[in-house]
Amino acid sequence: MIKTRNLKKSFDTVKVINNINFELKPGECVAVIGPSGSGKSTFLRLINRLETPTSGEVYYGSQLITDKNIRLIRRKIGMVFQHFNLINNLTVLENLTLAPTSLRLLSDKAAEEKAFSLLRRIGLYNKRDSYPSSLSGGQQQRVAIIRALMLDPEVLLFDEPTSALDPEMIGEVLDLIRDVLKDGMTAIIVTHEINFAKEVASRIVFIDNGRIVEEGTPNKFFTHPESPRVKDFLSKVL
């Protein structure tokens, strides 16, 4: 569903992504792990064209993603950010219905009904008329996840969805992500939650210094890593 070829990204003279070749197949959940500053979040932002590659290509199916077609492709690739990115002067309901109604994908009534259904699913229907500032971090992130679901994406990108949360709020967000993945959602999750990655991912990708160092199934990756760099990383986080 998503493919990158010789993907590179530099900021001035600093190479952040250095020649990444990657494929995401339908139904896969790929967890991207690695040290802080290794380029994991930039990699996701390049896929969704929030950053423009210095060189290389990103494909959605057979379609090359460009600045010209990204608005259409973003309807199919949802993004969940680490800092929620809810619009503070809109209510929860307005945050959920804004995109599908603005893009004329749903009528106002249909968008509201869908939003109500998703809010009931996450136990926040009573917060529909609240503003984001009145919600806890965990509640805001759960709203951000169902906001992405409002457009019925074919792929979801999660950029460290629990990194801005207090430890006691992480569980409720991970539970919602588990629930979404059980429905068969194709996803890429950048995360520092190693045990969660082990549990939900069909493939683990380890990025360091802007390169894919190693990848494999969770069982192989965590029990029989091949790269000395991965062995050193796992010795510190497991």
C-alpha cells in the first residue's frame, strides 16, 4: 500500500533520512522503533508529505505521492500526532466533523451521527460539546485517533501516540489502538512502547541514523537480532 524508494531527507547539511527503501502491505502493522533522534518521526512525515523529500520517491499503491495529489491521498492515509493537534477553539464534535464536511464526504447530519458513534465507542460521548483544553491528555489523544477514523482511512500513521501522555493515561490510548488494529487497519506505529510493539506488530523496523538497520517479525527481531546495534539497543530497553 505504501512504498518508498531511495528516500532521503536533509535539513541543511544534516542527513536525517538516508536512503530508506520500505514497503507496507495491506493488513500489516509495522512498528518503527529506535533511539530518539534517529529519524523515525521524519520518516512518517515524509510518507504523509508533511515534509518534502530531498530525493527519492513515496508511492501509495502505484501512485507517486506528489505535492499536487497529496490532498486526495491524505483522505486515505490518516495521521495521529504525538501532541494531538486538535483545534482548541472548536468543540470535540466540531473537531471530528470538520474534515468530512469540509471535503464534502459527508453531510452535516451524517458526520454528526458518525462522530456520535465513535465517541460512544471510546466512552466520550458526554464530552462532545467540550473543548480540548478541558480534556485530559489521554482523552485528547483518543479523540485525535477517532478524528482520523472519521475519513475511513485505508492506512493509519501513528507518530509516538503516547509520548506526550502521563504514564497513567497511556493504557487507555493503547487499548484504543489495539481495538482499531483488530478491525484489520493497516498501520505504521512509531513508538517507544516496546512491549506494545511486540504485541501488536506483524513486523518490527529498527531505524538508526536515518537508515533501516534491521527488520523482521517480532519473534525473530526480539529473540534473535542480527545487528550489534540492535542487540545493544535491546539490552538497554528490555
